[in-house]
Amino acid sequence: MKLALDISTKTIGIALMDKEIVYKQFNAESIKKKYKKENLSDFNLYMIIGKELLKEINEESFDEIIIEEPLFNSANRGTVNKLLTINTIISTMLSEKYNLNIHHQNVNKVRSWFLKHKDITFKEEKDKKIQTIEVLNAFYGFEIPENFTDAADAIMHLIYYNNFNND
């Protein structure tokens, strides 16, 4: 079984693949709200989110784990630091639990391949996350709603990984 994640501080997209791809979104924001009164540091809060995510995934084993790496070119350095922290915490937890190396992928590289390999031309002003959902729905038979952009990105990472790492 393979696992792909699109980790953000609000929502984590999850894609699991054994024979077929199953996807969902994990609401990290609700956990942040639950612990808001405790005034926890970001690190401690992300540790709780990571533990809850592992409970949500609840699988015995994985052969591969793929995670979207955080974008480093954001103008907001605070956001980059938060994404690096939560990504590192969750990657470490998964690596330790499943005794696997984590494969990190750059979303720009993956999305560029994903949108172009079907030879589709979209308008530049169209949101790339919505384009990803449209490709998944039209060419892969999914019925992903527009508000599941994080799950769609996780699926996209899984498809990309499978195309370039099938032995």
C-alpha cells in the first residue's frame, strides 16, 4: 500500500492506494481550534496534529510514503517556517512508525508534468488546484469536489510517483 500526503497547517490531503486510490481530507484546523485555549507552541500543536493524523490513517503498513515538500519561495517567511515544521514532524512520525524513507516531491514539478502529460491546455488565469481536480475527474474517473484540493494534490503526487517509480 502507498500513502501520499499534501500537508498544510489547515487541511491535510490524504491518498491511499492498494488496488485503487482512496482519498480524504484531514481537518488540522479543527484540532488547532480545540487546543486554542491551551496556548501551545506551534511545535507542540503540530505534534498533536501529527498524532491525530496517524490515528486517522490507521494502516498496518505501507510500501511507499510520498509527501509534497513545502514551497520555499513564499513571500511569507512565517508560513514557510510553519509548513517546514509541520511537514518535518509528520514526516518523522511516519518514517519512525513505518520504518520507511519518505519520498518528498516538489508540487510545481509534479503539477507541471501532471497538467501537461494529458496534453491539456488550460487558461493561465485558472487556479492550478482546480485544474488538477478537473484532470483527475475527466481522465482518471474521480468525482472530486472543488473543495477537496488538498486530497486532489495528494492523488496527483501518488500518480506522478507511480509513473516514475514503477519497477
